[in-house]
Amino acid sequence: MFRFFSPSLLVLGLALSLSSCSNRLAPYEDLLVGQPAGEVPRPIGKEVQITYLGTNGYVVKSKDSTIVIDPYLSRIPMREVVLNAPVESSPSIVREVAQLAAIPKSIDGFLITHGHFDHLFDVPAMQRQLGGVIIGSKTATLLSEASGVSRRSLLPSAPGKIYRVGKAKVRVLEAAHDRVLGRIPYPGLIEGPLPAAPARPKDWRIGVPLAFLIEIEGQRIYVESGGIPDLLPPVSGVDVAIVGVAVKDSQKRYAGAVRQLNPEIVIASHQDNFFLPLSKGFQFSTLSDFPRVIATHEAEALPGKLVAMDYFHTLTLK
């Protein structure tokens, strides 16, 4: 057991698991947007819907296209992550979330910002249920292939590539992963086919981090999972910016990133305690600092309306 023990992961796990019942979204009611996904009609005309799945997971849906981003639904408990214990995705939870989030029975594709378990772990099970191509780094696609996804459904990618996913145009952009307690978790690239499926949290290597610009029905939606202050988004003038603010690196970068993106709407992402089941409801991780993000947005008069979203709620863009 102890050969998998990591002091830095233990500190991270304890920090992220210390959320209290009062540390929820209720104090930010004035920033909350969206309606429960089950109550929202399917998009019509030029409407585009964004549904939050928790962590950095989203569904972007138009009347005839559906893209899923970084879905992490099974939620590995902190103890199993710290001990690097054997873990498996839960197909039943994937099906339940698909219903709660009103995800169609078939989708066009997945966008994966990097290979860590809190972004990729449930994608193979979800892809087997819903279909769709998987766009991610070479590492992310090799992990998916080892987990049972057909090579025909995998699009190993890098910054600069452009794809058609349904009727959406997706541009792949350069990104970086924020440092957690001074380090990048689970670093490394996977360059060739794996002999077996990833079985433990540390098997889900980061690969090359990516961001994406989705152009759909006249909307420009930027999505990332976080970053470092030295690397700002390489695009500007977006309608919606999904910006990761999980830890200090990305919180320090927030003002520069938003100023560069110049969005109409900013969704502050990757703030919840992803060691807890989705059924427990949204709880902030201790490393997140939403009050700081709000204060920065106001003090620096940043462009765009800063919003927050609860699990399985849908924001409709018109």
C-alpha cells in the first residue's frame, strides 16, 4: 500500500476535502445562471445551450450538434486517489448524469483539455454509450484507446488544428496546466499504445494541455481548465469564456486571461470539490477562492459578466 503514498497528494486531498456545508453556491445567488437541464426545451433556431456537469465538465448543444467537454462523473474518493488504488468508471452514474443533464442519446464529440482523471476518466464509458469522436492530446487519445475506445473515434490533436464536430467549428489552442502545491500533478507524455487499460489515478497522465475555441451558431465559446500567469489565451473577442480558477496559479492569471479574451460572459470553472459524489451537491474546494475571483473582476473592471453555474443547470445563449 505504502509504495503508492505521496505526501503532496495527501496534503492536496486533505485540502480539497475540507469543504463545509456552508461553502456552497448559495452565497452567490446573484451570480448564478441557468435552469435545471430537465426543464429546458431543446435548443431551436440559433440557440446554444451550455450545461454544467461539475469540475470542468460542460455540454455545448445546438439544435443539431452536441459536444461534451471534460466530463468527470464517477468521482474517485480522496482516499483512493492518495493511495493510488484501483478505480473504475461507473457506467450507471454516466447514464444517470446523461439523463440529469439532458444529453442526447448520441453526440458528435468530446473535447478533452488534458489526460488527468478528473477530465478523462469517464470519457471512454461515456463514448461507448453516446458515440462521438474524442479530440485530445496524443496522451489522452492513447489512454482512451487503452480503455476500449475504437481508434476510428480518436483524433490525436495539437494546438493549431481545426475540426468540424457536428456543425461546430473547433479550434485547438495552446494551454498550460496550473501548478498544484508548486507541482504539476501526474506529469508525463504517453507516446505509444499501452499494454493495458489505465487502472489507477496516477495512470492518467497529463499529456499536452489544450484549450478550445468552439464556434457554433454564431457563438464563440472558449474553454480551458486553468493555466499559469505567463501563458494567456491566444484568442480574443469571445462570447463565453470558460476559465479555470481552481488554484492560485489560475487565480493569479484570471485578470489577464479575461482581459485578453474580452468576453460577454465569464464562467468561473473547476472550483468544486471533485472528491465528493455529484449527489452531494456543489461544494467549493478549499484551494478555490471564488471571493478573490469576484473581487478581482470588480476591482479591475474586467470585461464581461462573471457568472457561476450549479450542477446540471443550463444557460441558453440566443
